Amino acid sequence: MKALFLVQSLTGAGSRYRVLQYLPYLKAQGVDATALEMPKGTRARWSAFKSLGEYDVVLVQKRLLGPLTLRQLRRQARRLVYDLDDAVMFRDSTRGATKSWTRGRRFAAMAKAADL
């Protein structure tokens, strides 16, 4: 099995705790697991997404993608898993208003597009 983890950062605490620390274990179990930092910008993402078809499963960590980028991701990925550990559909509570129509819409689209 080949698995790709699209993470926010290869050096961030969230990625280390939720993904990167498990890569050696997965590899020992026979899973060809790779972590890739989610490219910045639509053009870079679309270019990176072209190779997603060679993976059995793609896991996206936390990112809320725009509709066109999400559609491209869904087309290329055989199986899509969406992992979140925060209330990503809301704004940071320290910035005042927490409700965000855009974040809510993107979260709903990510959840609908994911197989798990």
C-alpha cells in the first residue's frame, strides 16, 4: 500500500505529532508512507496533485481547500482521508468573531469530498 500525507508543515508540531512520528511504524508494517508539505499556491498544488494517482490513499491534514483545488485533488486521489484536530471551520477566537461563511463552506466541501 502506498500512502501520501499532505501536511501543513514538515517541521510543525501538529504534523510531527499527528503524522511524522508514525511514518517509521507504517513503513515497518509494509506501508510505503510519504509526507509532503502542502504546496503553497494553486499552480504549485495542481502540479503536485498530478502524481496523486500513484498512491492508494491520500491524507490531507487540516487544510481547507478552495473549490477548484479540491476538485483537482478529488479527481487525482484514489482514496481521500481528511484529518483535522482543531475547529478548522471557525476563525481563531482571539481575533473576535469566530463564524466564517467561507471556512464553513470549505469545511463542508472537504468533508463531503473525503472517503473518510
